[in-house]
Amino acid sequence: MGSRDEASQGGVLHRERLPAPTWVRVVGLVVGVGTVVLVVCLHLFVEENVAGLVVGVVTGALSGLFILLSSGDVEVRERQLVLVARPIVRKRLPTAEITAVEDAGPQRAADFGGSGWRVSGRGKRTLVMRGGEGVRITMSDGWEYLVVCSRPVELKRALERARR
């Protein structure tokens, strides 16, 4: 985590981990293990080639692992806001281009159709892993980002400091 000394030297002003809900992790485990078991059973009873077995097991294991490891991160630095939906999507937004930061009130992940990066309208993106308070960030190019987190007051404070 960032310290005050690190922040004053251009380091991290705010960092928050956004864990995926338990049900998402359970789905990842079921998908991974279930696919591997199914492919192995099919191989034993149907006698397909070994290449098919390897591809099926690797695909199932990677799919489950991908879901199991999903989480989000929010990091505010002096010059950029980094929004991450693990394990793939990373968005870096220059803090100099942020035109507004405001409360968005309580949000539910179900309202966005799930967790992770969500499209919530034309020119609008949402990073939501679980329900919580939202912070709406408007960029100079018109894009709007909604971040649902557990420490919205600290996030807003850090963004205001970074915009100065």
C-alpha cells in the first residue's frame, strides 16, 4: 500500500482491491474442475485421441482459473487513474483529463448484469465486482466511468488531489 512519503513523491495516492463475489469464485471452480472431469471421463469411455484430451483439459482448466482469479483494482496516481478488471482488462486514464468526480450513490452488481467491466450506456463504462457505493468519473472526451467500491470517499479525495 502507498504511504504518505510515496504519495508526495508521485507514488500511489489510493489503492483498493475489489474482490469478486464468492459465487463467481465458486462458478470458476465448478467450471474448471467440471470441465476437466468431463473431458477425462469422455476420453476413458469414448477413446478419443490424446490431443483432444489435452486441448479439453487445458481449455477447461484455463477457463476455470480465469474466472476464479477475477477481481478488480483501482489505483490513483498523481498522473493517472488505473482501473483493472483482472486478469485481462487494464484501463489507464490521465488524471489531467478528468473533468468531474461525483458520488453515484449505492449500486448493485445485479443492475449491471454481473461483475467486471460492464457497458452501462453509450460512452459509459462501469467497473463493478460487488455492490457498494459508486463514484462517477467524467473525462474531457465525454467518456464516463462508474467505479463501485468500498472506500468511495477516499477514492474521491485521491482523485481530487491528483487533478490539481
